[in-house]
Amino acid sequence: MANFERGEQMHAPLTDLPLSFDNASVRAGAVTILDRISLAIAPGAPTLLIGPNGSGKSTLVRLGMGLIEATSGRVLWGGHTSDDGERRAVVFQRPVMLRRTAAANVAYALASRSAAAGAMPGRVEELLKAVGLGALAGRPARRLSGGEQQRLALARALARDPEVLFLDEPTASLDPASTKAVEDIIRVTAASGVKIVMATHDLGQARRLAGDVVFLVRGRLVEHAGAECFFTSPATPEAAAFLRGDLVI
Amino acid sequence: MTEGVSALELVLGGDANLYSIVWLSLYVSLCAVALAALVGFPLGALVALVRFPGRSFLVVVLNAFMGLPPVVVGLAVFLLLSRSGPLGSFGILFTPRAMIFAQALLVLPIIAALARLTIEELWSEYRDELTAMRIGPAGRVTTLLWDARFSLVTTLLAGFGRAAAEVGTVMIVGGNIDGFTRTMTTAIALETSKGDLPLAMGLGLVLITLVILVNAFAWGVRRYGELRAG
């Protein structure tokens, strides 16, 4: 995997971390999707959001990304509530490919960050190589395989030079080889200083990638702990049951 | 049968009168579609993306106006452009420019309404990604129009079909002046009534061939686009 050495603009001061949820709730009508979440996500190793289906992981990703607003409570990015979101990026479980080539998809994301036009072709190539798609630059993005599309979505997200990269179950529908390729990119990205906040229901993946774990059940934050501590001695019965493979309802 | 043979002779023999009518018809219809697309695509995209008071009413009006009676549009444009009308000072009544203007008005609702449908569908797919990339309203419109470009070719075709086939509007605002504002459809109507069936049939033949060729070209463009851009 090519390295992720990044350009000058990567050294901009951190502005979005810590990411803090202050008693934040999200409701849709009578349904509470997230229930008074208080949580601080600091720079460092990847934060993995885990929990059974319907626990609110994806909603927490969207809230943290600023795609939705809290019904009550608030979200603070680096201590401020203003949401310019310039240095946040997200990869969805099923990313939508623009009807263009792989290279044009990355170029589009670069342009959205007002990257210098002259530097763009080189940067596009660099990003595509970094995710192992250098040879597929001219291929229509929608004709790539699921794993390739997911890697392209990562390249597109990285083109935005994020300080925080949200990933919403990015490997949920991928085969093991594609999953490994995506995980490798996530590791290299995290090592380059990008904060990864990733939702997954795959415990093995959480063990492989997590620096800390946020465990959610039915929209409630049940436990937030360092990965080692969480996996070896969970503090709550729900987390223990989830790790045993029991159904947590 | 003899009229059919004469019609073919006119077409294959490159009859100057016939082909001057064909070129004018093409010129008027293509200009009208281009003009309508220039307004209709952004209008359709805006209606698809922006929520504003009266939007639903506008959607209903656009949909309803897809079936505007050409003679009514012709009459309205005639009143606008006639010497005593608000745009009478332009002095373009009974000219190809008046015909382009009238046909563009006729085609505009078709292009805007179909573009709205296409863009709205694409927006529901792209919303999360474009929002996450912080793309502003103008960027969204241009992105969606560009990415829907191959679907929008069909919209252009619908507009062209409407423009190329209509008689009433161009008859009223163009006046069907020989060698100046006579189009294929108005000429077919006139020559049939005069009993000059070979010319009418020849023009009909050319009209149908042109419509098939334009559709084939558009299909080719769309197919090529799908292969190239996915």
C-alpha cells in the first residue's frame, strides 16, 4: 500500500477535536434514536462505535459529522458549536459514486476543498495509488467492484484533507480480501494523524482497529473504554453479554 | 402511388424548395430546444432541490403545461409580438425568431418538468454525499445536471419531438411565408390542402427520417456516456 504522505495543507491547526457530545439526543417523532449521549472523542487511535443493529451507531456518526442536528443537547467540535465541517469527511456503508471516472470522483472531492487547480492531477494520482486504485483511474466509478468503490470512497474522503474521518460500517458488505484492503488503509490513515471514528458491528474488526470503544445499546451510551480494557474486562453486563455473543435486546 | 414516386424524386433529387424548408424547420426547432434547455434545466434543478412556498403549485403548473395547446401558445405570442403588444417594438412577428421564441415557450415546461423529475431522483441518491462534502446550492445544481446529462438527453429529445411536430404555433407567429417562415409541418398542411401531395409526402418522409436520426444519435450518445462514465 502506498504511503499517505500529505501536502502542506495537512498541517493546518486542529480545530474539530475533541469532538464532544453534550447530553445529545436525536428523536424522530416519538422514537428516540440517540438518548442523552455525553461523550468526548479525543485525538489518537481510532474510536470504534459498536453495538447491535438499531443501537444508533450510524446516527451518532451523522451527528458527529454534522449531517443532522441534535434534537436536544449539543455537539461541540473543538469546543465550538459552529459547524463549518471543512475538515471532516465521511464514508458511508454504501457510498454513492458520482457518474464519472474514479479519478474524476477524487478530483471532485479535491475541488470541493478548493485545492489548488495546478496541484490537482498529481494529488488525484497520489490518492488513487494510496488506496490501490492507481491502475483504475480512468474506469467509470460505478463499474468498480464493491471493494474498489469503498476504497475510492476512502480516497475521496481523504481528498478533503480531514482531521476527523467518520466511517459508517465501511466493510459491512465486503469480502474478507476487500475488508483487509480497507482496514489497511484505515490503519495507515490513522497513523498519519487523522482521527478515525468508525461504526461497526464486527467485533473482530473492532479488536483489530480500536484504540477505544464506544458501546451503544438502543440509543444509549452503555460504555466507553480503552479497547484492551473493554475487550478483557467490560464494565457493564450488556457489554459482557455482547462480547459473549449473546443477543442484547 | 405516383405521388409516392414523385415524393421520393423530390427527396433524392435534392429539391431546393424542399430542403430550404427542411433546414429552416431544423434551425427553428433546434434553436427553440436549446433556448428552452438553457432556462428549463436550471429551473427544473432548482424546483427539484429548493423548498419554497408555492413549489407544489409550480410543479403542478409545469406538469400541466407539458400539454399546452400549441395554438394557444401561438395566440399568446402573437398578442405579445404584434405591433400593439408589449413586445411589438422588437418587430419580430412573422420571422423565424418569433417562431423560435414561441416554440421555446412550448417546449420549456416539458424540459423543466422532466428535468425536475430526473434531478429529484438523482438528488435523493446524492444528498448525503454532497451534503457531507459541503457542496453549496450552485455546486449541487451543476453537479446534478452534469451527472444526469445522459438522462437529460431524453428530455431534450422529448422537447425536440414536440417542437418538430407542432404546426399551430409556428403557423400563427410565423405566418407560413414561402421561403421565409415555412416549416415542414406548415408546408405539409398547406400542400395537402392545395393537393400537392408529392411535396407534402416528401416533407413527411424527411420529417420522419430526421426524427429517427435524431433519436438514434441521442441513443448513441447515451450509450456511449453510460459506457464511459458508468
